[in-house]
Amino acid sequence: MFYSTSWTSWISMISLIFITEGTAQCLKPTGKENVVLTNDALLQNDYPEGSEVTFQCSNGYVIEQGSERITCTNRNWSVLELTCKKKDCGYPAEIPHLKYDYKAGGTLFGASIRVFCDKGYYLQGPSYRQCFATGWSGKPKCEVVICEVPNNISNGIISRKPDKEFPEYGDVIQYSCNQGYTLVGNKSSECNEDGEYTSTPECKDTTTTISSSITTLTTMTVPTTKQGIFTGLEGQEDTWESDINDATGNAALVGGVLGTLIVTLVVLIILYRFSKKKGSYQTGEDHRRKEELL
């Protein structure tokens, strides 16, 4: 009985060894950077000799090169050759009046780009878009800036405006005044990028404007002039007129010249008289000497 049990155990162990050798298999394979098993491969429990499994790129990555499959041979897996790279979302589709700033990170998976609008437009939606595995996130758009309904002006009317309830960026409103009033300022007012109008003109009474102009003219300073009469060399009288400042300057100049002439004339007269007396004296002395000699 003892020997029978021992032989049975040995036979079972030997059978198990042969069965194990006949059903050799590989361990569950592992991926590498940005490379993972497919869902089907993950669901497998056994990886027997000769079986194949498939790998794929991680989310946000695409195949760069190499085979996706490996094979179980002699309880070892073949070398995994698959390599992956980041997905490139490319440039987003063009949207009217919308622009992108790619300096933040380009167009590869995980990158973010800034969104902004042209002048006169405002952004609706996210100010950034990110490159996901499925493409660019968000759906931003740009809407035109609008202004309030333009107001009328006192004593005037709106002569021209766009055919819409609310003017948009760049639209122009034109004004004109009622009869008897004058437009002061620019006749046009534009809807700007801030949703505001540029300066609005005014209409003023024409009589008030004219009266104001006359007052301005009457208060102007008129240059002072001086009028006089002078007698010419032949006794003819004439008149002269000059600015007072010019007359003062000219008088100083003439006075200086006349003063110089008078001084010169006096000196000449004195010299003339002196020379005449000296001549008479010398003539008398000579006459007396002649009489004494005789």
C-alpha cells in the first residue's frame, strides 16, 4: 500500500512537469515611453508560446516608426520596435477677425495658444486653446463692437446714419443744423473700438456767433500812429504818418545827426574867425617896421 502511493505521487509530478513544458508561455509584456498595450492585449490572461500582442501609442501621440507587434518565443518576447511622437494639431481653421499667438508652445500635443481679436471686435469664448488628442479645444469667435443708438443734437438733426438699430465699429453718424444755426465742431461722429462715439458737434445761433465775432474785432488792439506836417526846401508843406515806435526811433537818429552837424558848424566858425584875426595882426606889424626903417 505504501509503495503504491509513492509511485502514484511520482507519476503525477512527472506528468505535471511534461504538461508544464508543453504549455510554456510568456509573462505579461510591458510597454515603454508613450507606448502601451492595446485594450485587447490587456484583457488577455495567458500569453502562450507563439502568441502575439499589439501595442499602440499613448493618448496624444502617433506612430513615428517600427512594428506594433511582438511575439512570445521560448518564454521571451521579441524586441518592441514601435516609437511614438507627439500629435501635431496643425494650425486651427481661420475664423473671421480672430488671430492666434503661437509663441506659447507651437501646435504639438499639450501646447496652448493665445486667442485675440482684431481692433473693433471683442472675444467670445476662451482666450486660450490647447492641443488635445482630438484636436484644438474650445470654439472662440469675435463679435463686432456696437455703440448705443445715437442721440439727436439741440437745434439740429442726424442727416446720415447706417441702416441698423445699433451702429457698429467704424460706422459714421453725420449731423446738420436747423436754419439759423451754425455747426460747431466736426459734422461726423464715429463709433470707436470702445463702443463710444467720437466728439459730437453743437448747433449755435447764427446771430450769437456773429455778435461774438464783432465783439472780438472791436476789442482788437490797433497800432498807434502819429501824423504831422513838415515844410520842404521850397516851402511846400507835406504830411507824414508813422507808427509811434518807428517815429521815436527815427527822431533819436535825426537828433543825433543834427547835433553832430551843429557842433561841427560851430567849430568851423570859430576856426574861421581865429584865422581872420591872425592875418590882420600880422599885416599891421609889418607896416610899422617899414615906417621905422624909413
